[in-house]
Amino acid sequence: MDSERPSPSAESPRLVRRKTLLRTALAAGAAIPVALIGGPALARTLSSTGTAPPLTPQCDDGDDPTPEQMEGPYFKPHSPQRTDLLEPGMPGTRLTVSGYVFGGACLPVSRALLDFWQADDNGGYDNTGFRLRGHQYTDSRGAFTLTTIVPGLYPGRTRHLHVKVQAPGRPVLTTQLYFPNEPRNNTDMLFDARLLMNVRNGNGGREAAFDFVLDVPQDPGPSPTSPPPSGGTWATGTAYQAGDRVTHAGRAYVCLQAHTAQSGWEPPTTPALWRAV
């Protein structure tokens, strides 16, 4: 979240603050997003400097949607449906981009369309075929993954990926995603720091993460219930506070930070939220 935005209210949070939870998970040595399977994603991770980049919208209730950017001259409709844009012998550094699509109430958007296109390793676009072009849909958790290469540079632009994102039956968001620490970020007039992906080296290439927040109205559901007495059984829909103790599957756990329990955030699978005692 941009530093100019006010801090989200701590009153009656319907979902755990994603960035806070992420920092806790990393500090606990938990895998991301494996430790959060089944709940909203925390795609962004710490940068190489050890500081969380405050860039992607944080997806709290009423937060700003992901910024739009121009389509550019190289978009082509009717791209093939695929999550892997690699081809045999294709030059370039392998890149995996993953993340989630959220709506206005910070809930995942399933079956959201994402259409990606980009330049090749030499900075060229395929305008006759569909090389390095493809569309896909988010799964039931609002998640997506794209396998491609790091785009090359061409005059006037920094490295970037183009994408169109559309929730079912809603308007299309057209935007671009950027890479941190690129020298041309300082000279590209279209560059927007709010659209920076979080990128790290890994698995023989680079791994990037970005969560989209669409201007889609959503029903956030009922307010969380009050915390149970210390020592109660863990239950979904319950608002827990740091220090609360629960039991789950016959084992005791202590809460590490305030959150509202959701299916998939059971204590054994979320060391960011619970510690066995």
C-alpha cells in the first residue's frame, strides 16, 4: 500500500491484513503461499533488502483498485488459452508470475480472465502469431500462475508485462506490470511504482508475484463472531486476538496475531497465525 494512504482501521477486520500476515509468516520461516493454502493470497514477499515493498494495493475493505495503464499498440485479441508461454529453444530468462485477483471486499475472484502479452528477449513483439501471448482464468481461490520469460528492452520503455484482467461480467482492467531495480524505471514516462511486481531469483530463473484488486462490488459476508473463551476449539468465522489459545485436532495453539479464522487457515497449516504449545 502506498505510504500516502491512511492505515486501515483496526475495527472489526473481516480479513487478516495481508501485508502484516506476510511479514509474520516470513519471520516464522513459513513457506509462502503454502502456509496460507485455502485463504486469500499473500503473493508479495520481502525484497532482497529485507524490507517489504509498500507498492501493491493491500486489498483492505474499500481500498483502491489496481491502477490502469494504456494498452499500447501491440495487443491482439483471441490469444490461445494457456498458462505457459515458453516454446522449445526460446531464448531468455525463465519467469514465473503468480498471484491472486481480489474484488472490492478483499475476497478472491474466481474465473477472472487474465490476458498477457509481452516482448521477447530481444524486445520484439510477435504481431503475426501469438508468441508470448496467452490468456487464462483464475481458479476457485482467485489464483493464477504464468510461466514465461523476462521481457527484453526496446527504445523508450523499461521492462514490463501487459495484461488485461476481467471479472466475469465486469469491465476490463488494462494495465502493465513492472520489475524493480530496473535503470529505465527512472526514465520511462509510463512507469508506475504501484504496479511493481515483487521479483526474486529462484528455480533457475526469476519468480515474480502480484495481486490484482478489481473494482468489483462484493458482499463481505457476516461480521466475525466474538472470540471464544481461552482454551476453546478453533472455529471459522471467529475473530481471534494475539495470545488467544485454542485447540485443534487435540492439540493446543496460541494465536500470534489478530485475524478472522477462515477455512484453510487451520492452526497446523498457518504458522504465521498459530504456534503449537
